[in-house]
Amino acid sequence: MAKARKSKQLSFALANRVGLLSKVSTVISDAKVNMQAICAYAMGRKAYFMVVTDKNIQAKKALSTLKKNIPEEDVIAVEMPNRVGALQKVAQKIADAGIDIIYMYGTAGTGKSSICVFKTVDDNKAIKVINK
């Protein structure tokens, strides 16, 4: 059974360059902050990051050496079983409630559960329907 909760994500863009992911992850880890989820990609000359951490205040302070004013945004963190069809069930609950998913990212790894991060047009409603 999936369990959804509110979470906060740091979202920022930087000039893309070789080694940027290494630099960002070094800055965060040197601040003793654990990244719980990350989505990072490049488009053209920009690199975009969406990061969920266990200590956003410390992460923002550390990242301020790379970028000023890193905003926090509400997202949904969903823990679900790491098995066939688990994501489909969550996605179907959201769809059945008429909620549009703006984006999602996640990973399953090899453990018993996976974590996916969702941004929807109505996060509060999505949390309620996922947790039913």
C-alpha cells in the first residue's frame, strides 16, 4: 500500500558544465545534508535540479555559494512497494480523482519500497486519494 506525504523540494537552474552534478552533490554532502530524491537534467546551456533533502535550510545555505535565492516548492513524496504495478495503482488513483500530474520522478532500487516525487495541480487532494 502506498503512503503519501507533503514534502518540500529545492528547485534551481545553473549554467550547465561538465562536473556540475558532482559539484552540487559535493556542496550538499559537505553540509551533512542527505538527498532523499533528485532529478537533474540539462537543456541547452542550463542544468535543472529538483532536490528533496532531509535539511532544506542547511542545503539552501550551502547551495547559496552556487546560486542565490533557491526556492522551495511543495511536492508529494510517495513511498510504495517495490513491485510490479505499484506506480500504476498510484497513478490510477490520481487519474480517477481527476487530478493532473505536472511531473514525477523516482527510483525503486533493490529494496522493498520505492520513493516517487509528484507535483500535481492539487497536491492536497492527491495525498488524500493516495492514502485511501
